[in-house]
Amino acid sequence: MENEGFFEKGVAANLFRKFLLKEFGEEVERGKEGEDIVCRIESRLGPQAREMFSKPDVNAWYPVELMKELYECVDKELSARDPQILLKMGRHVADESARGFLRYLARLASVRVLISRMKAFWKHYHKGGGVEAEIVRDEHGSKQGIVRVYGYPVAKPGGIAMQGFIEAIVKLAGARNLTITPLQDFANSEDTFSWTLSWE
């Protein structure tokens, strides 16, 4: 089912492609399969998702279904080889995005301020869905928060990548000893994902 009016900014597709080329770059240099992995993913995507992934426009807004297709393809092709691949992709997007808009906000922000500004982060990259975040405990240096993403129809692989993204931006804001734990089994969710975060 199409989600009319839900779009994701092209920066994610661009950074995913760069991440995969970088992650498997040594294999390309040794004449192995790194570049072939990206080509294999492209060949398994439908025409629109392939166009988005092969020539991503960082300023364009792409239908969320194309990102879902990309997440699912990467999961199918690479998760058996590297079970952390989707988390790594999400972290990479946060780390690279932090060179611009996110870096400005994350540097100004404590984790508390960052959590209160999650909606601004969301709107920078998404048109549709939403995010809720709150700190539920702050005692003697030990803190706990909850982050919930809703109306984001990317299924389990997209939820895993989002977890990596959230983990990375919270660390950028200075969280130490961060633990992030899903509050539900993502396999049972198409569009809602939530986590508890604990940090010092």
C-alpha cells in the first residue's frame, strides 16, 4: 500500500550508497566483490528505487516506499554476512549528517536538549510520520529516555537502521555508556518503533 505524502530526503540514499562502497572498498581494491555488492543491490531494486540509489539527489524527496525497498534489499543481501549492517548504515547517516545541520544542533545540545529537539531532526529528513522522545529518569548521573517513531512504514530493516541513527546522534550530544534497547519486536511492526535509552 502506498503512503501518499510520505517522503524521505535523498541524503539517506546517498549516504547508504557511500557507506556500502566504503564498507566493502578494500574488497574492490583487491579485485573482489565490493563494487559488485552495490551492483547486486541495484539489480534487485525496482526501477524507481534503483534510480534513487544509483543517482541519489540529496535535495530531492523520495517516496518512503523506495527507502523501504532499499532497506529490505540490503537486509536480504548483507545481513547474513554482517548482522550489524543496518545498524552501521544508520550510524553512518547520523555521523555524516552531523557535518551540517545535525552537527550544529548536536554541538549546542545536551542529550536533554537533543531529545526535546527530536521532532526538528525528524522534519529535516522526513515528510510524514513523526517522533516522540522524553527523558523518564534522571537520578545521580544515570538517565533514561524513551524514543518512539510512528507512521514510518519501512518495516523491520528500516527500524533497525533508525536505531543506529538514534544511537549515533545521542552519542554525538555527549551521552556516555549509552545502551539502546528496542521496546518491541520489530518483526511485528510495519511503521512504529520504540526504544529505551540509558546513559550517563
